[in-house]
Amino acid sequence: MTRRTLTLKSKRFREERQEVWKEMESMLQRIESRSVRSLTDEEIIKLPRLYRSTLSSLSVARATSLDQSVVAYLESLSTRAYYVIYGSQKRLRDRIYGFFARDWPLAVQGAWKDLSASTFIFALGMLIGFVLVANNPDWFYSFMDERMASGRTPAASEEYLRETIYGYEKEDGGLGAFAAFLFSNNSRVSILAFALGFAFALPTAVLLLYNGLSIGAFIAVFTGKDLGFEVGGWLAIHGTTELFAIALAGAGGILIGRAVAFPGEMTRMESMRSKAEQAAIILGGVVVMMFVAGLIEGFGRQLIQNDWLRYGIGGFMLLFWLLYFFLPRKALEPHQALRK
Amino acid sequence: MQIKMGRRHLVTPEGVDLQIELADVGARIGAFTIDLVIITLILIAAAYGLSSMSLYNEELAVTIFVLIAFLMRSFYFTLFELGRRSATPGKMALKIRVAARGKARLSAASVFARNALREIGFFLPLGFLFGIGMGGVDGWISLLASIWAGIFLFFPLFNKDRLRVGDLVAGTWVVRAPRPMLAADLVTTDKPEHEAVFARFVFTPAQIDAYGIKELHVLEDVLRASDREVLEDVANRIRTKIGWVWESGENETAFLRAYYAALRGRLESKMLMGVRRKDKFDKR
């Protein structure tokens, strides 16, 4: 009964099509291990045809073949091809450029309400911390960890405080190491402020308030010894960047929390999902700002001792960030957005 | 349309449902463990390499180490998942990948967001737990941290799409990305003399109709695994079931392959008529 093997339609189907599948597979292999640019022009033209042919093979195989291995093979091949064809093919270079030129500032612009809210909470925290400690220095110890303050407490002498403003920070192993430590620490706090946002932004607000409290308390210690102007410069040089970044991270958290709390017509899930991307872009930028702040703090602040220069650099950075974020800029044209 | 467990519809713009398969929780845990081991090894190697350097420039060595540790903790997952395979080395090893839920493209922001949530789900509570040993926090906080971490840890077990909290927020999920080879067709006979051996087996329609698709697929698995004992056992069962007269010197593999071809031919021709005979109890 040789007829049997010859008339199996699924077998004939496979024999006729499998060259196409193999070709698709080898092309996918090259795209995944290198990139689309490793293909020749003819291959690029061929790719969509091979993809559609593989997809149609999958449909036919599902309807006519009972060979599990063929169906499983075609399913995985089609899925891989789908992710390659409909995935993002932008180069890393273009992605980075797009992020700084458009995505990040636009995401921040779109979240101006949240940025105002987080700045307000942050500033409120500073004010409360300042007023409390200025009136009763004992409050200081309830906000600040003694180890973190490293001796800069209300009990410290004026000379010591003055020294911390202009001196080097020895205890953490020198300039560069200190900057790196601050950068990684601040970035993690920012990631935290963002990640906790989904709980109606409450933890984010608490984190902002608490950070504000300790900064306010810290300033109050110095103003108590008539070092207000000097500590202002000490903070401003990097603080305009760093505090701005913290406020932005808080804005990201509030953005998500607000979407969860007030979903409008969407479900809470969809609402959160719709804002998560924007918040993540803001946060990605925050890490960059923290890096800049870390550099200024670790190097600039220790090397520049003049108060006015410190204020000048701080003011310049603030102006720079504000202009960068809020100067009007064009969003992508629809046809460009499609290619993205 | 009916779909198997653990699979999800993904209809391409061409109108074909790819029916992607979710990664199982075991594979996810395995992948994460592999990644953690890799990160730890890199950090140990970096510490070892930098320790010799710290002899003449301690500050620079510490700086580099802090930066490497930060990059590893915050960007190891993100950078790999932004790559062409959308998977970390651990995920690649277990043949799974990250994908956007639904038809959206996997954006860099989604990958960033899903991994930022790792910070509160894993690293933060871990930090609290280590805090006890260093006298940093008291027992209550570490208990709370454990509960907190537990919620995040077991989250994928309690939703149908096996989403981690990060997946939920970022709109992603983790799917299987197997890369099977195209195995040889079992009805193909590569040599003419095999054809002659096959031709000796002739089954009556009643004998062929003994089984359905489910049994055919089991038979396919058995033939592909080709374990001698199992082959013998299965061959005996089928012979008994269909009342096959045993000829001496009959080869089990040849018998099973011949029966497989006959059964597949029968079931496939039924399929062309619109009848999918599910299993042997399905009398169609």
C-alpha cells in the first residue's frame, strides 16, 4: 500500500514549503544575532514575503497537518518573525537622540501638574523642617540620622559647620568615590519615589515630605549659626539639579498614582498603564540628572569655594533645566511617529 | 476560538493568531536566579580586580566599584531586555523573553518601568533583611519587609497572565520563545528498501479507526523519543487493541511508523472534510 505515503497531503505540503521556512529561519538567526543591517538589499525585500509565506504555512499546517513538530516549528518561527518585523528597528544612537531631543522634555512638559504638586510637597517639607528646627533645635534629631548628618547638628560649633561648607569630605574616601556614592544613592531614592507611586502616590508624597523635612532641618542648623548665605551656596551649586531631579521623580510617582486614583472612563489598570510609559521616561531622565548632580557635587563643590560662583552655577543650572524642559518644542509628526 | 491552557491570542495584522505561550513561573524563577548569580559573579570579579588596583589608587577603585554595582543593580536587566532578543542571559538560557501585552511594541520605557519596579519588589526588602544583621532596623520592620517582599514575590502566582508587579505597570508579560529544529517527518521513508518493509503492513479501515488525534500525538512523541522499552510496550498495546496478527521477526519501529502513517493519513483526510476526531472516544 505505497499509495498511503504518497497521498499524505501534509507531507507534500511540507516538502514543497520547507525551503522557504529554512530560509526564513536562517535570516532570523542573522537578524537576532547581529541586526537587520547585516542583510543584503535583496534579502530585505524578500523578508516580508518570507514572513507572510511562513504565516500562511502556519495557517495551512494548523488546518491540515497533524504533525506536531511541524506546527510547533512554524508557530515559533512565525512568532520570532512577528517580533522582528513589528518590533522596533531603531538604532540605539537614534533612540538616545530621540530621548533627549523629544521624549524626555515632552514627558516632563506633559506632567507639569504633577511636577508642581511634587515641588509643592517637597518645598512644604523643607519649610516645616526649617521652622520646626529654627524654633526648637531638638526637632533636628527626629528627622535626621545622626550618622548621615556626620556631626552637622545644632550642637556643633560655628567653626566646624563653616569647615563642612568649605572643606573636603574625607570620611567617604575622597571626591570621586563620594560623588559616585551620592549618585547611586540618590538615583535609587528616585527610583523608589517613582516605583511607590502606584499606591495612590501616598508613599511618594511621604518620601518627598520626609526628604524636604531633613533638608529644611539641615538648613536651619546653619542659619542658627548665621551661616545661611554660605549654606545656600553650598546647596545651590548642585542642589538645583539634584532637588529638581527628586521633584521630577516624585512627579513620575504622582503621575502614576493619580492615574490609579482617578481613572476616569478607563479601568484603573488601563489608566495606570497609559501613564506608566511617560513616568518611566521621566524617571530615566532623572537618573541622568542625578549623574550630573553627582559630578557637580563631588568635584565642582569641593573645588569652587566662592559663594557667589556657587550661586551662579546653581542658578545657571536651574535656568538651563527649566528652559530645556519647558521651551515649546514640536512633537513628532504623525508620519514620523509611525516609523518610530 | 478554543485555546490551550497557558496560551494567549496574539493576532498579527495579517490576521493569523500566533497563540503565544506564557512562560511558566518555574522558568521565570530559574531565569532570575541565573541572572542574580551572574551579577554576583561580576561584582566579585570586579571587587577582586579592583582590589589590586586599590593599592595605589584607592579612591578611583572605590568609585569604579560603586558605579559598577549601581549599573548592575539598576541596568543589567534593562539593557539586556532592550537587546534584540528582549531577554537577559538567564531568560535566554530558559528560552523565554519579554514582550508587550497585546499588539503594542515593546518600548524602552516599558522595559525601564518593569525593571524599576524590581527595586521595590526585590532589592529594597532585601536591603531591609540584611539591615537586621547590621543592627540597622529592628525586628518589626524586617517582618514587614518580608511580608512586603512576599506579596511581590508571589504576585505572578495569583493572576492569570502570570504578571509580576513590574509587568502589570509596564504593560508587558513574559512569554516562551522556544527555538525548535524542524524534525524529520515520520512518514518520510528515506530509503527504498524501507518502503518495501512499510508496504508489508496493510491495515483495514476498522483497524485504523481505533484511535484519534490525541493518541496520534502520543504515538508521534513515542516515535521521536525512540526508547526501546516504550516502543515495545506501545506496539504491544496497539496490536492488542486493533487485533493485529503478529508475524515473526516483525520490527516494532517499522510497525509503529507504518501505523502512524496510516492513522495520520486517515485523520488528516477527515480534517479536510471538517472533522477533527479528538481522541479514541470521539466516534466520528
